[in-house]
Amino acid sequence: MSDVLRLEAISKTYGKGGPAPVAVLDGLDLTVARGEVVALVAPSGAGKSTLLHIAGLLDTPDGGRVLVNGRDMTGLPDRARTEARRRELGFVYQFHHLLPEFSAAENIVLPQLAEGVAPRAAGARAAELLDRVGLSHRAHHRPAQLSGGEQQRVAFCRALANQPALLLADEPTGNLDPATSDRVFDMLMSLVRDTGLSALIATHNHQLAGRMDRVIRLGAAG
């Protein structure tokens, strides 16, 4: 089983050259295998978001390498990193970040159009994903007309629109009440499993973490 994501000896320090530099990551190694769903559990300040930003090519490490599908992304110019991020990676955050002026379906269509997908095909993909999460009847509603759980389900669909190799999720159900969180997480896991996607999901919820294939803990032994 090959690795979709491999982080090798990743280090990151903030405030270098200042009076109190903070080493957030120091020689970190991490892998996510093809089809594997990995939970990332960490206390506040342990570097969870920094790790996800580096893995997602949104930030660069001070040392080490980031490989996605076997390709070293570390030294790529910004444009190549942006293209790789758009094609290889999907992102879900604690807050949905949907575009408020567009409908649920349009929010899923737009990233596909940016990749050159024909409008008809992009619309069909959006309809397919919305159907999978039980939101076909809400396709033409704008985010403000959707509940929190519905908004996050649309965000999942948007993250998967371009069929990425790896999903990165930062507390994807952290803004929802416990009952809604469980339902939305179930839908996320179904989407991931049905598509054979790999995922690295940060969560403070140890119960949810235990339902994934493997748990990685930052800032703690093991």
C-alpha cells in the first residue's frame, strides 16, 4: 500500500531571529497510506494546524520534505504548489467557508470550473455528491438558508468535487452540537470510504478519533 502523504523530518519555528522563537514542529515524520483515514489529536498549541497547513501546501516547513503521491512538493514554486493543491488535496475546516452569494450546488461547481471541467459535467458531479449526503432537495439554497450541519455537508462535497487523493480536515465537526456532529461525521466517513479516499482528520473528539484507522497524537508520547 503506497503512501498518499509522507512528511519527513518536518520542522517549523515561528519568531526565528526574535527574542522568543517557538519550535512548533521538530523533526516530525508522518504518513497516510492510500485509502487510510488517520485521526490527528493534539492539545492547543501543539502544532496541529501548522502540520495541516504544511501537509496541504499552504505553508512551507523550515526543514524536511512534503511528498504527495510520491512527488516532492517542498521546493516547488508557488504556482506549481497551487496547482498541486487544487488537484491533489481537499480541505474541510471547522467553519464551512461557503461562498454566501452562491447556492449549495454552485459552491461545489465552482472549484471544478477552476480546474477546467465543463459546466454540465461539473453540475452533474455536484448533484451526485449532494445526493450522497442527502441534500439534493437543498441544491439551490444559499448557505444562509441551510442549517449548520447542512452547510458542513456541502463543504464536504466541495472538498471532494475535484476527486482529490487526500482530504485534510481541521476539526470538521467542531462547530456543531454533539448530535449533529455525530450525524455529519458519519456522512463524512461514508463519503471517504465509498470513494476510497485517504484522509487526515484533526479532532479533539477522542470518540470520533477512535473510529478511524489510526490515531496520531502530537505533543504526547506515542
